[in-house]
Amino acid sequence: MTPRSPGQASARRRLSLTTRRRLLGATGGAALVVGLGAVGRGGAGALGLGAQATPADGAAGTPMATPVAPSLFREPPLRVSQEGLLQTSLVARSGPADIVGRVMTAVTFDGAFPGPTLRVRPGDRLRIDLTNELPEATNLHVHGLHVSPRDNGDNVFLHIMPGETFTYEYALPLDHPSGLYWYHPHQHGDSFGQVASGLLGTIIVEGAIDELPGIAGVPERLLVLQSSQLTAAGDLLPLKQQSGEILTFVNGGFQPELPLRPGQTERWRILNGSADNFLDLQLDGHQFHLIGADGNPLGQTWARDRLFLSPGERAEVLIQPGAPGRYAFRSLAWGEAFQAQNEMLVATMVVGGEPVAPAPLPTTLLPFEDLSVAKIDKRRELVFQEPSQSPFTVAIDGKVFDPHRVDQTVKLGAVEEWLIRNTSPDWHPFHIHVNDFQVVAINGQPVRPRSGEDTVGVPPDGGEITIRTRFKDFSGKFVYHCHILGHEDLGMMGVVEVIE
């Protein structure tokens, strides 16, 4: 077995303690809206990391009661494709990183938290030399990109060992949707610890939506949100503990101020990069004008008072600030008992300066294929389960992940409908690689698709969602799983193989 550093071993012990209880729970109630908006039961939303565990022996320090002062807002480093190619490198390592305005220990790509933003266009090639300077294996998943899962593409079955460098290469189709994607490790058994400790970054695919009136030329702001903790020793502590306080970092900063001029439309690209926590976002006095979700432009702009993001979900919104003042951008409280999450201030929008005449917001965006009216080639049913609470175990269809077993065999080009039922008492965000899907029903009630998605919360206690997807362009093996990464590491994951 590859040796692990004391800090990483402690993280694994803390994860083991936590998974003896439910990592994620839900409150009572009935109302549910899944996907491109709020996910809630009784209006409270889904629940994030719930278990409260005492730190294991050897855990590095205790969580800080009063973490840090608010930080300045900053964008992650940017790398842009040139003449159809973005060739770059990423080094996964543990060491100093600038977080919340000071240097502390974290596991990062190139010492940046989050890692560099990679900006490409449809038809481009993205080539990444990944060097692993960790004491354990890692790899790379380009979450949401519609690219090949074979060979050195989005192949999560690869293991990049300590000291190795491996070159990933992704060829984006000419019709690839434009929007926000992200990259992170997908090393089975270590996904939670590596992502929660800082290994993540974003990918922006430019395209047709960027040229629409009301969007073209609008100032952009990237918000990579990650819920975690800090220890007194200065490390990222990814698990909720009894004396700890969950913090939500914004591009590695804490509660930054976001300056905007009155009336000046701004485009926010938002990622919930947490390994497990859900975010129920609200901006005081303002609406989110949703234009994209999980990297897919919507057919029409959708105004929302709240924006719920499961771990791994992304949203792109237009913000049009009103009168001068300070407006809290927060994640609302939800949950009960040990599953409860307090309300958290994420950032503050500060509106001031010379007013700008508000420009008309777009209404109609880009057309998309509506699979709710498509011919279905095959229907399947998947069941997310928690067979035991003590010890805590998870499964899909009574099985845990086996990389050598194919759970679903699909024909290339087929349109399939999957009913995903959750018999457990916990929410589970369903995520599938390579191909997006559309939610067409929730608890048996039809819903109108607004675009594609790649991650969506499945409600507990017998709740279910029905999705449709077209398995196009790429054959090969890839996975579907719960995007609570602790659940994924425990085996809540299956393998699909697309054959010609």
C-alpha cells in the first residue's frame, strides 16, 4: 500500500468516524424542486454534511472558533487556449497555499486554491501534464465535459502514482455546450480527502451563449465555493466536528466583498466545489437570473429567489444590482439535529459608485434537444441504498463499486430513461460522466426540462427522479455515482459501458 502522510492518514481516520453515521440527511415535508433551482423539503432545502465526529487520534489541531477576518476577492489564475490548443501542466502537491489571505498547508494544484481556471472553446484540444507529488495515487476527472472516457481522456480508472507524470488529452466536439465545468481527482477511496483538502479548479468553455445580447461583454465573476474548516495548525479540515464551524470559502477567500455599480449587469459563474456540503444560496434584495446550469445554456432565462447547488453543481446567473448599499450573499440554514447547517455569510455585494443605466436582460437563450418528447430505446431503474447505519454502508442496487464489473451496458446513440429511486433516509446527488441528462419527472410528476444537467439531488425516503439521456459520440466505460464524495469512496458508484 502506498504510504500516506500523517495529515492524510488523519483525514482518512476522520472520514471513517464520520461514515459510521449518516453523512447526509433530510428534514420532513413534501415540496420538492430538483435541479435548476432550489431543492427543498418544506422549503428548507436539502441537507449537507451531517455527522458530528470527535477528532480521531492524531488529528491536526482543533477547528478555529473564530476563523479569520474577511478576505479580498480575487480570481483564480487563468490559462487560455491559443489556436485551438491549451497545453498546460498541473502539479498535485501538499504544501503552502495562500488561503484566506495567509499562507497555510493545503493539498492543491500548483499551490493555488482553487487551481488555475482553464479557458477553452468548442473544437479545442485540452492537454494537461499531471504530476503527482502526493504520497498516494491520484488522477483527474473533467467534471461535465462531453469528451471520450477512453485511454488518456476522461478515464477515471487510471491511477497516477506518486512521482509520476501523465498526459491527459481531451478533444472537445465542435458542438460542445458553452459554460462552467470543473476538474478534480477521482481516485477511488481518496476522492473525498483530496477534493476537500483543495484539489480542484474550473474549466470555462466559451461559445454561442457568450455572444447573445445582454450577455456579450457583460463583466464576469467566477465564484468557486467550497465548504470546509480550518484547524489551529493552519490546515484545511474537511469534516464537521463538534466544536467546529463550517466555513464557505470563495476562491480561497473568506466572506469577501464584491463591488458592483448600481444597474451594472454582472455574470456570476458559481461552482459548489464542496466534497459533501449543499448550498442554498440567497442574495438579499436581488434575484438570480439563471442562464446556465452544469455547463449547459438554458433555453430561456429563469428568475430565482434562491439557488440550490448540490456538491458538484454549477450555475451561471446574471445579477443586476439595485440601489447603493451592502447586500448579504448567504447560504441559508437547513436541517435538524446533528444534520443541521447554520446560515452562512458567503460574501457581501457592495453596490456603489456611478450608476449605470440597466441594460435589458435576455429572455430567450439557446435551443436544445428536448428529450422529454424523444423516442425511448430502453428504460432502467437504479436504487440508491444505505443497507446499514451501524456500521454505515452504502450501495446501488445492492452492490458496491467494482471497477472490473459493468453494471449498465448501453448502445451508442441510444436515448434511455433512468428512474433513480432513493430508499435511504439521506439525500444523494446523482452524477454521471461524459453525457448530460434531462430531469423529466420528480416523484412521478412530469417536469419540463430547461436544459441538460450532470448532477442532481435524489430525495430520501423513497423519493425518485426520472432522467433521460442520449449516449452520443463516445463509446467506452465510465461511471455514475453519488457526488457526496465520502459516499462515492465507500462504493456508491456503478460502471456503464457504451458499445457500438
